[in-house]
Amino acid sequence: GRQKLHKKVDRGQESGAFDAEWAASMKEAVTFTTDYGLVEDADFIVEAATEDKALKGRIFADLERRCRPETIFASNSSHLEPERIFEGLENKGRTVVIHYFFPAERNPIVEVVPSADTAPELTRWLMDFYEAIGKVPIEAGSRYGYAIDPIFEGLFLAAALLAENGIATTKQIDSVATKALGLTVGPFTAMNLTGGNPITNVGLDNYTTLIHSWYRSPQSLRDAVAEGRAWEVPSRGETIEVPADVASQVTDALRGAYFGICSEIVDSGIATIDDLDMAVEIALDLKAPFRFMNQLGTDEALRLVKEYAANNPGFPVPKLLEEHGKSGTPFVIHNVMRRDDDGVAILTIRRPKALNALDQKVFDELRDTFRAVRDDADVKAVVLTGFGVKAFVSGADVRFLAKIENEAQGTATSRDSQDAIDCLQDIGKPTVCAYNGLAFGGGNELAMACDVRIARKDLAVLAGQPEVNLGILPGAGGTQRLPRIVGFENAAKMIRLGRPISAEKALEYGLVDELVDGSVGELRTRAIAIARELASGVRKAKGMPRDPVDTPASLPDLDLGHLSKAVDALVCAAMLEGGRESLARGLEIEAEKFGKVCATKDMRIGVDNFLKNGPRSKAEFVHE
């Protein structure tokens, strides 16, 4: 264990992921021992022995004799149900399965699998804990293999059956699978990389009785395990020739199996569409299954599953897919998660792969969610936050902006974004934004529509309006709300130079009302408390000025550097003209200016540069 850990840390240092001091501190922070006495005072223990129920049982029986009653016991199992692992323990309320994914140090997904005996508050705490350390947890129900492994292993089975039946070679199947399912490597290559033959062999055999009869270990896998043999896979850069008819047959079979497996898991009730769609894409590097079915059409997805089931005895056609496929109705997949806590609606924007960036779908979903909360008499206040520790909202998805072709589309896009945010400001109930991480562009514009804003302390980068770097201006209310909150001088620096500010500077400016020294979970807890104070009248919010405000005749000269002078002129006009009008009219002015900026050469230059070269590359603006 020590050797493996040190090797991975050294590799991270060599790649520049962290420096020598950080690498040394990681090594020093880990103690390797065979003395169980050293963990007697531990708060949280994660066991990671092999998939052997008896061995795991002996480990936890020993720990239960040694540890305090409140110590959390977790098993990093990949298949075994928590009821079986912990059946010999007296205090089952503190037990849970935590399933990490390969490679655990880089793969952010973890499945939190409680049993019927697990204390609900422990499950909630674990979800917050893993989010706070940078993981992306989902809660999965207790069934052998949980929610995700049956997909990885089931797709391998589908691939192995194609090879056994002579449809294609393992090399051909791997090659086709990358295109058919959006994989980086095919199922046979993945099995070689993870060393998963033995555990998959056992898992597939157990699925036969614990899930359904299609699952079983194929003969080719049994032979590979017995012989200790790796799969024959494409070498790096090798071109694999696959006849078109073979590629089509393999594609249909793999997609049919994939869609059927994922839909059955949701049918079983152990995972939601939202969680499974997100987790599979991240953990297994596959096209998100339900978005993929929506893209192809749920009727086509149903056809593929029915075809696969007809050719593979025991493979079910899930009810969920039957219902959607027969009518061609797409699956509803949420990026805005809602949880109600005694009269407070907690809304979390969750797009971890995109740092919670806003696109048209998210704006539409926010609008619908705000209206639903507004109309819910049981909701007295609202908390808005983002998922994870990196970003509240990293801004608008630039691919979404790249689709704007002219001034009219630009104006319409701005008005649509403003409408979603106006729904938040006009919700009629107290609103609190909890900045869990950075808020750029539309994220900060969204936050400014809340009555109270709080943030995690010591964030070096908290809020910014970086639109000018893209050759555009804030189009979701930033040119109007930011000056009304922090004043024109501070707002001008943030908007015209595109420079972000720290949490401490945001507090100084008045952009945030309070800083919380704690985790994202503690930040949310504080936000909920403030929301209740506002709802009860114990606390009053400052409110957003909706009338014209004291506006300077002009904005100070700033050194724009490489930034577009043409864009800056429109930014200044939006801020000054809008400040002299009501907020509602100011937003109209902003939308008009946003349309005009979308007709400039510099907008196209800025967006194209970002998409091609990334956010650190400075665009070469022509000031037109």
C-alpha cells in the first residue's frame, strides 16, 4: 500500500499536479500499520479489503469491539449489500457502503449505499462530506452491485457475447464501442486496464439470481480468469478495419444492452434518472444514458432494447422505457435539484462536469423551478447554491453563446436569461444565495437577484464578470444589478476589466453579506438559518433598488490592455444609461446593448478564441 501510494504521489508531482511540499505532506499524512489499536479513536473508518464477506465481517467485528459507539463504519465494497457485510454487528445505524471508482484518486464519483438500518442523518452527512472533499456522491439503493457496476459489467457481457457468437473480434468490438457509446477505450481494453476479470466473473454470476437471468459470466471470461489471460485489444494508434454491416450490428447490440440495463436500474428504484445519468457519464466515461436516449429518440431506444431482448433470452424490456418509448416522450433530466427542509426550498445547480455552467436548458429549468417554488404555499423561503466546492456557477456555457449569429438573436438571448433571473427576484419569498465556490458571469448575475448572499471564507476567487474577455458584456442583469449593489466605481472595475474579486473583497464591496468559515455543508446550514430568519421577520434584507439610482456622468478611464474598446463603449453605455432609469428599463437597455455587441467582430473573435484556445488565451481584438 505504501509503495503504491508513494508511486502515485510521485507521478502527480512529476506531472505538475502538485509541488514537492504538497507531495511530501501527503505522504507524511498517511500512517501504514497492521495494529488495529491505532484506529480505536477514529471517527470514520473505511475498510477496503477484497470482496470477501467473511473477511469483511471479521474486520468489522474486531473494530466494533475496539471503537467508540459513534465511530462510522464504511465498507469500500463494489458489490456486497451493506445488510450482508454488517449483519453481525450490533449497531447497524452507523454502517454504510462507500463505493469508489477506478482510479479512486481521480474518479470523482462515489456511491453512498445505506442499508435499511443506516441512520438517515449519517447518509446525509456522508453526502455532504464527500461533496466537501471534491467528490461527486450519489445515493444508491442496496442491491448487489448497486447502481453502476451492473452497467460496466453488463456492457462487458454484451461485448463478450458478440465475440463468442462470432459477430466481431474483440479488437473490432472495442473499436466500434468507442464510437457507439462515446467511450475513450472499449470494454475489453477497460477490463485489461482495471484488472477486472476476476471480480467481474464473480459479479456477473451473482447477478443471474440477484438481478435477472440474462446476466451470467460468459465462457470466454471464465477461460480468461482460469488462464490469467488479458484480452486482445487494439494497440495505441492501431487502425482496426470493421465492415459496415458488422459495425452496425455491434452498435445496435451494445446500445440496446446499454439502454436496457440503465432503464432497468431506474425501474428497480435503487437510483434516479438524474443521478444515474450524471454518474455513469463521469464514472464510466460513457455517453450519459438518458440524454443519449433523448438524442436518438426514446422510440428508437425502445426499438433497440426490444431487438436486443428478442435475441438474448432473459433480457427484460424495462417499464420505464416502454412508457417513454411508445409515446416518444423524452426523459426529464434535472440539473437543478430541489430539496425541501421544513419550509425552506434548497435549490442546487448540479453540472459537475461543466462547473455548473448555465446553458439554455438550465436557464429554462431555473425559471420553471422558481415559479414552482413561488406557487408552493408550503415554501416560506429559498436557498440557492451550486454543487461541489469549485463553483457556484462558472458562467454561461460558451458553446451556448457561440450559437448566437446576429443582433436580434443576441437581444433575445439576453432577454431570455434576464427573464429566468427576474423570476428569482420576483419570487415573493426571501431568497439566500450560498456561494459554495466561484461565481462568474451569469452565475454572479443569478446570485445578485437574491435578497442575501453569503460565501465561504478565504476564497481567493469568488465573483467576477469576465464577459469582456469573450468580447461580450453581461447580459443577464450584471450591468444593472452590480452597480446598484457595489457602486459604479467598483462595478466598473469588475465588468470593464473582467477581473474577479476574492470573498473578502466581495464582503468589503457589499456583494456578500456574510462569510462562513466552514465546509459547503456548513455554508448551506447557515444559509437555511438565514432564510428562516428572513421568513420569520427576525432579519430584514437590504433589497435591490428598483428605481433610478445616483449615476455618474461618466465612468473613470481604465487601462483596458488587450480588451476591446468597442465592447467597452457598449458596457459603459449600458451601465450609465441603465442606472438613470428604473431597473426594469435598465435591463431592457442591457439586452439592447448585448444584441449590439453580438453584431461586432470582436464578439466572434473572443468566443472563437475561447473555444479554440481556452480561457487563459488573450483574444486579439480589432475594436470593431
